[in-house]
Amino acid sequence: MRAIRVRGFGDPEVLSLEELPAPRPVDDEVLVRVQAAGVNPVETYVRAGAYRDLPALPYTPGSDAAGVLQDGGARVYVAGSLSGTYAEYALCRRDQVYPLPDDLSYAQGAALGVPYVTAYRALFQRGGALPGETALVHGASGGVGLAAVQFALAAGLTVVGTAGSDAGRELIAAQGATSVFDHRDPLHLKAAFETTGGRGFDLVIEQLANANLGDDLTVLAPHGRIVVVGSRGTVELDPRDLMNVDGAVLGMLLPNAAAEDLAEAHTAIGTGLRDGSLRPVVGRELPLAEAARAHRHLMERPSLGKLVLVP
């Protein structure tokens, strides 16, 4: 089979296409014929060697995919893999594959794993989102951001989003967000705060904490919560802004999730796919051989839906 391999950490060019034997499942493992593989930001950090837990070299990147089970032909989406998903076949535990509805494409299925579980965990398991609350989703045009918008709206929250491109803001508005702002505008948080009538946000989903966290504290409602999903450095803030509203800053990292939390998230994903409240948006599809290009694209350009690789 063809697969992307990393034999040394570094720039995107370390991603090389190689021929490997297809994995052989044993015990409670399954083999998935990959039709599309999701590309996530965390995979760019791991490939660069800039992550807490690094895999042994060489390795095949990727944890998200969609395809067909070899032992029955069922359509599935993959959330986790024993062998990596940037490949024509992915070896998975049976509890890492989930039914993919017939009305979703394989590319959409590849957009489900990390983005939708992250969004669910941030909103509900860490953020304690409740119907009637108002949420601010930073970077809402990317995979995690769109998933958060869809989950929040389905749960009865009012949603405000931010994005750095016209196309991104149009995409967020099309999901049903009440207001959308350009996060490149220095006054965008002030304008977003005004949409709440001066009360502030009950919940903020923060994907670039090093740039925004200090300002986020100033737009919290009483007892508001900020869930930090992503950060690329340090940040300076005034703790009194947090004290003034009895607010909370909560961190989350997907590998910290317990098995029961993951099961709950995938149950919610399945429900949302069936009732139509969740619909993954695929922004771009690239051939598997262009994995390096995909990583550069993800690092350099504003996100617009999910980027997937097609074997």
C-alpha cells in the first residue's frame, strides 16, 4: 500500500510517500480501506517535533479518516488509528471506528474525529455549556470552530464567531451564528461584546490563547468560562479581570479525555449526524502524495472547513 512516512522530524518535506505492506489485523483490530484522511493542526506540530509526546520514528501521521471496513464493507469514520491514516489502509481498534451515514461523503467523514470530539469536549465536558447561554467561538471557520458552532446551536446557545477572511465569515454566518466578526480588526472583541448588551459571554472557545486570552477575560459574563483549545506561546493577562466576574479559564487536550468521555462525544456526533444538526464542511481535498503541501497550507493560510487527503 502507499503511505506517508516520517523518518525524521522537521519541515513538511519530511513527509514522503512510500510503499509499505498493508497492516494485518489481529484480535479486536479492523482494517479500513481509507477513502479520505483528515489533516489536523496537531499533526503539523508532531511532524515538526514540537509536541509534548512524539511517536517513535518512522511513523505514518494521521488519526482521522473515513473509508470501508475490509471485513464487511461497512462505511465508517475513523477516530484514532494504530498505524496512521495518511495511507491507503489504516489499522484500528474496533472501538476507533464508527458508522458513517450514507448521506455523508468520505471526505466529510474524515472531518469528524478530532474536530468534532474536540468541540464537544470543549463546549460540554469542560465548558459546561447550557441552553440559553451565549458563546464566542474564535477561529470559527476551521474544522474545530465549525464543529463548535454547530454543536452549540443544536444545544440552544446563541453563537458569535470570528474569522480572518470574508469567505470564512460567510461560512460561519451560513451555519446560523448570530454575529460574525473579523478577528484581524483590533476592535472586534469590543464589537462582539456589544452584541451581548454589555453582559458578556458565558463561554469562550479559544483556539489561539497566546494572542487572545488576556482580552477574552474582559468580555466574560458573570461566572463566564474560557476553554483553551489551542495556544502557540505565552500570554500576559490581568487576573483581576477574571476575579471581577468570578470567571474560570479551563484547559483541554484531547489525549487527556477518558474513554467514557470519548464514547459520550461520539454518541453525540452520531445523534447530530442523524438529525442533520451536524454537517462537516470540507474546504479542500488534496492527493495523498501532496501531504507536505497540505501541511504547509494548514500552517500558512486561514482555515476554511476541513482539509483532507485522498489516497
